[in-house]
Amino acid sequence: MPTRTLNVSLAERSYPILIGEGLIDDPRSVLAHLAQKRVAVVTNTTVGPLYLRRFVRGIEAHGVQALEVVLPDGEAHKNWQTLNSVFDALLAARCERATTLIALGGGVVGDIGGFAAATYQRGIPFIQVPTTLLAQVDSSVGGKTAINHPLGKNMIGAFYQPRLVLADTATLDSLPERELCAGIAEVVKYGLIRDAAFLDWLEANMTRLLARDREALAYAIVRSCEHKAEVVAGDEREAADRALLNLGHTFGHAIESGVGYGAWLHGEAVAAGSVLAAELSCRMGMLARADVERIRALFQAAHLPTRAPALGVERYLELMGHDKKVRAGRVRLVLLRALGAAFVTAEFSHDMLAEVLSHCTGNG
Ligand code: NAD
Ligand code: GLY
């Protein structure tokens, strides 16, 4: 399959997204974006043994000096201690302002690495090499970087765009099935918020995606990145439409922190959270019941949870109150008017929200 190049248009901070097979073995695109012949490659204990040597060998062959920084794996480590360990490594190796930080891994490595790049010496060049489906379709694109706080998901961070996103689709071969499914949740999200035809395609091709059919995966990644690039180009800092990318996330982030970071995967929480958003949209008379069932069936076909855990209505509301979309103390939610048409609103029925949180969570 030929490599596809998309562009995130952000004036002087524009950058390419390369999507193709075997890209981590080809150093040319990375070399073209380096400010000096020094990089720090941040990865984790799972991705490192699989891909770090292969990736670094290619760039070192061109005289680039590479510092390797290997983090513990997991959402539970997306915190200050891990971030600080990146700074420790960069400082100990005397990395400079022109040293490029390269994040090689999933969304956790990308979010921590991006935040480290945004803040080390007030900002150093940054490249994303995403190796999970979720990171290839969503987290590596758009410049959101963050760590978690015990009181809320991704609460500490920065908008900081990479100079290049290099998505090697062949790395998905080694991805555990549960992680593949979690990534599909974010793919479905693009269909739900802005592309009903893509939802039709996903329904027709879910079996191929789960079987890791290369052509189907490549199409899903390219289509998702096209959507993400367009949304980010129109609203980099989430003043308006970028918030739509948060469908299911206000509920989902509450699930992730409520059950303890790492117990539910981000994509799983987004799937169950999107069903709650659809339920509320339906009870408010906007979305047809049949559409809610279609959404549920699509997530189920992707082996994703469609019922959020029972945290209790009060706990949900408390956690949702920490959402970054909260404005003047009011929670704002992404809801659906139809499949492929989302909107953000603070004008929802709080009684209905409580009803949804009470009746549509737990073992039912
Ligand atoms: P992850 O980074 O934890 O990766 C999932 C697991 O797969 C990890 O165990 C990882 O080590 C492993 N892994 C990664 N690549 C692999 C490969 N090729 N083969 C085998 N194993 C591999 O999780 P994720 O789903 O990639 O990302 C979730 C994170 O992304 C969350 O913290 C979420 O908040 C964040 N996120 C950020 C944005 C954004 O815009 N910045 C968007 C969506 C999600
Ligand atoms: N994943 C949501 C965003 O990038 O805005």
C-alpha cells in the first residue's frame, strides 16, 4: 500500500502526517525534520523491545545521536513522576533546545512525551511516531499533550504541535486485540460526530478491521486523520468545534478516573461514554431510539463495552464537574442530533442526565 501524506494546516506550525507500512525503518522523513543531529526517543517498556532498536538504527546510521528514554507502561504512569523522569534523562544527557523529542508508542507515551517537549527548556522540537490504532487515528494528531491528576484525566498539559506524525501501520500487527478494539472506539467517534457515510462503512467493514485487514485499517486511519486534521485546522485550541471530538469523553474520563486509571482503557471508556451521550440525546427527543441501538450494536461488534460502570450518580456528577469543557461552572456535553451530527451544549436536562447515569450504568 502506498504511503499517504496528509497535512495539518496551522500556518507556520503546519505539519505532515505520513501513514504507511514500514515507515519506522525508513529514517528519511524524520531526518528532514531535525533541527540538529540529536534526538531523544521516548518510549515504554512494551514498545521499546519491539521497535526502539529498529527505529533508532535507521537514524543513527545517518550520524544522529539518539538518547533512549524508556518509561514504565500504562495509564497509571501518566503522571508527574514519569514526566519528571523524562526531564531527568534530558538534563542528564544535556539535551539542548534544538534536540528533537520523538515519542514512539501509544497515546500515553505521546501525551507525556509531547508535554515534556512543550516544557523542556520552554519547548523543543517534537515528532510523534504512534504505534497504537488509537494514537494513529487520534492522539498523535492535533497537539494535545497532558498528564493525569488524581482529580481528573489530562488535567495538566499544553497544546503543542508536533513537526511530523509518522504512523507506521505495520506496528499494529503486534498490538493486543483489546487495544485494537479500544482504538476503533475513536474511529467510530468520527463517524458519529461528522460522517454518517463513514459509519455505514464501519458497519460493513468491522469484521475486516478486527481481522487487521491492511487495506481496511489503512482506510480507517486515513479517513480518521482527515477528519482530525480538518477539525484541528479549524479550531486548534478548542474554542468551538474541536470540542465535538470529545463525544463520550466527559462520561469516559469520569469512568477512567472513577475506576482508577488503567482499569478501563481510554477507548473502552469512550465507547461506553458515547452510548450514555446517545441515551441522553434520545431521552431529550433529539436522537431516534433506533439510532441509539445502532450505535450500541456497532460498539458491540467492535467488542467494546456499551454499559458504563456503576459509580453512582453523585460520583459521576462530581467527576464530570472536572471536565475541561466546563464553563462558568456549567458542565457542557457533546450530544447527537442525528448520526453524523454532534453539537456541544450546556442546555440539557439535569434530571434526564441523572436518570441516564442511574439507569444506564452498572450491570443493569
Ligand atoms: P497506550 O499508550 O497505553 O497504549 C496501549 C498499550 O499498547 C500499552 O500497553 C502500550 O505499551 C502498548 N503498545 C503500544 N504500541 C504497541 C504495539 N505496536 N504493539 C504492542 N503493544 C503496543 O494507550 P493508547 O490507547 O494508545 O492511548 C490512550 C491515551 O491517549 C490515554 O491516556 C488518552 O487520554 C490519550 N489520548 C490523547 C489524545 C490527544 O489528543 N492527545 C486523544 C485520545 C487519547
Ligand atoms: N482527542 C480530542 C482532541 O484532540 O481534541
